Amino acid sequence: MIVNRREIKYVISEYDYFNFNNVFKNILIEDSNNKNFGYSVRSLYFDSINNCDFYSKMYGEEVRKKIRLRIYDTNAEVVKLEIKRKINVDQIKETTEITREDAIRLINKEYQVLLKYNNSTAQTAYNIMTLGQYQPVVLIEYNRRAYLHTENNIRVTLDSDIRANETNFDLFSNAIPMIPVFNHYHAILEVKYDGELFCWITQIMQSKDGVNQSLSKYCTSRKFFDNYLS
């Protein structure tokens, strides 16, 4: 599956997090996975031996990518493999599903497991990861609340309690110590949409204290690596 979208992000305070949540709960459709407290998202990011994806983001290159494995439950038997590209203001996400066993093999840099999947996303990931000698670099987990609007395929997400580990890459373990990414409470509001965004949604977001910025959970979570370089 290939999805072409636009995306804006706001870093918001705890106060605004609960305000936004109350507003969106009343005017948008709740994601069926939300339950009482949202749902958990866990992603394992890969980068090349030269960390080219990290540097592409840090240098603000207009064309860049990230490769990750994503699950919503550590007992999951199916794992999403995603290639997320940024081309100027457009986001393109290619997604395919692989088995739990193949995800473990991919974490161990056995790229050839992707050759059994007969689709372009798996083939592209195989080519990129083989040529760049990709390896896992950071595990990220957070809680998400999501809201939808059917027009323009609008999806609004509120991500909180963002945590990471840069040394343990066991995607399916419940025993990994996860370190908060931010020193103070911050949440991330993301809005993804096709075409144009309704002005009334923009006005709601601008009424709060958040600042629209190109923030990456991936780069923000690689603190140890970034500090080591500096």
C-alpha cells in the first residue's frame, strides 16, 4: 500500500493536550482503537551504516526517508514494514506486512527474508537496506489518541508519553526500560490530510500555544547518538 499525504505537527503542553482531546472528541470521529486511554504504538527504526537518514533530517534535506517496523501489541504475529518518505511538503508512506518471525530476522540484519514477499515495498526495502547495510538504531514507544474526518481523509493524532531505547531492539519484549524523550512534559499533535485542510481545524490549532514545526520522533529519540557526536 502506498499513501501520499500532507502532514503538519505541533509540540504542545499537557494543558493543551487535554484541551485538544476534548475538542476533537466532540467534533471528529474517534478512532475505533482509542478505548479509554488511546492505544500504544511501538516502532523500531533502521538506519544505514553511515546514518544517512538521520543526517538527511538534521540537515533539512527536502527529500528524505525513514524505514521502520511497527506494532501495536507485543504479542502481534503480523508486523508493519514501512518506508516513509518526505518530498518537500508531501509525505509518501509505503506499507507492507511481514510475519513476526521475519521481523526478528530483519532485526538481525537478515535482509533476504524480504525476498519472499511479492510486492514493491518489500523489494524496495530490501534494496535500500542491503545497499546501505541498514541496522536497527532506536526503539520508540508512545500512547496515541486518534480522530478522523471523512473529508480529505483527515486524521488527527495526539501522541504522549514518548519513550525510547537506543541499545535494546527487541521489538516484542515487555521488559525493555524506555527513557522519556523530553525533559519536560510535551505531547505531539499531528494532522495528516489529502488535498486541503479545513480552515476551521487550522483555526482550532492556532488558538492554542503549540508551534507548527518539523519535529521528528526518530531524530529526537536518538539523543545518545546525537550527544556522542557532539
